[in-house]
Amino acid sequence: MNTATSTSVRTAVIPVAGVGSRFAPVSYYVPKELLPIYNIPALQYVISEALSAGIERIILVSSDSKPAINTFAETLWCSSQIEVVYQEEPLGLGHAVLCARHAVAGESFAVLLPDEIMSSWEPLQQMIKEHTRTGNCVVMLQQVPQSEISRYGIADMHSDSMISRVVEKPTPENAPSNLAIVGRYVLCFEIMNYLMDCPPGALGEVQLTDALQVAADAGFLRGHTSGVLRWDTGNPMGMFLANYDHVVKDPSLRNRLVEHQSWGQ
């Protein structure tokens, strides 16, 4: 990776081809990414975050089995900035990112996981600035409880911001830290080449973590630690909490919730 030739980040890749098995049976009929947080589809929050951070193009990596994603993209206010490409088989996050290779067209790009809803776009904007300044890949990190470590890729830091190793879903006792990668990445285009060269891992899937490790080995992987509020909407309880917090922070909705709770007592 040549830091002298790093480019500004205009494009975000959002993988939305997953089957959403944890939301079955509703996900048989409605893509989990379009389930609402109060009255707004979860995916819309992620797209808005990207655009607010300065992204100009959105690439949705979808599946033929989810036509509702296309309908959503075509009717959104920013539809002219959205392109849909397809992942024919569910072969892992790395494979989903690789499906956007031609659409990314040789530039640096961001990856936003749609299950992770952030309360602010500012960390992503800061990550983009850090990438533009250094030419390095940058991933968002947050401290997670010991009980949640095995759900994430965990970063092993060898300086204030440089990552030496990424351990995918370790047990708490084997984890190098409690700093988890939480679904926001700003990546050099070379990552696409790394993904093409990475052999399939567990279950025959291509893992983004393996490509990130190549970047770490080359000394080009940074961590951006952020305390921004985050909701993991990839499971029903996380989606419920996102909805609850949304209602509680809105004064008019919060008052209605209090009235409802009082009425039920």
C-alpha cells in the first residue's frame, strides 16, 4: 500500500445479502435490514450515516432473493447515489465485499455493516480523514464486555493506534484485548486483492478478517477507538433496544410510553 497515492473516500459498501435467520420467520418475508427502528428502516440509518460522513456513492451488496432491497433503494431520496450489486452465494463477509470490486473501481472505500447502528456519523468521518492522511486501512474499535468478546473480531494493538493482529471470535481467555471491531471499516483498494488471494476459511467462507490480518502484517492497519452509542440490530433483542432507546430519547414519544406504562399498572 502506497500512502502517497491514497485517495479520498467517496464510496461505501453495505452488505445486505444475509438471510437474517435470527429474525425468522419474519425475515422470510421482510429483509431484516428493512425492519424499522420506530418508523425508519434500519438500513436507512446506515445510509444516512455514510452520506453525512461525506460518502457520495452507496453500493448495496444484495441477493436476488431480496427484491425489497431494490424497491427500497429505488424509492429512497438519495436513490441516484445508490447502486445494487449481487452476491450469488452467502460465502462470507469478505466475499460480499469482493462482490463490489468492480463497482468500487480501484478507489479506497468504506464498509458499513447494516446490523450496526451508530448514534453519530462523526467517527466514520474521522476514520475517513485518518485514512486520507495516512493511507492506512482503519477499523472502528470499541471496548466490549468479557461476555461478548467471542462475538467479534478482537484487535491486538502494538502501539496507540496500530493493530498487529486480529483474532476472529476468540474465547475471552484467549483474546488479546477487549477491543472489538464493530462494523465500520475504511479500506484501501488493495484489500480486494488480499481477499482474492485469501483461501476460504471455516465453512468455505471468505473472511474479511483474513484480509485485515494481511494489512496488519504489512503495518497498514489502524484502529479508531470510539465511544459512540451503538446498537447491534442483528438480533431481535438488539433491535428491540434500538427501538426502545429511540422512543425514550424523543420527548413526545417518551411521554406516550410513560402514559402507557401508567395505564397498565
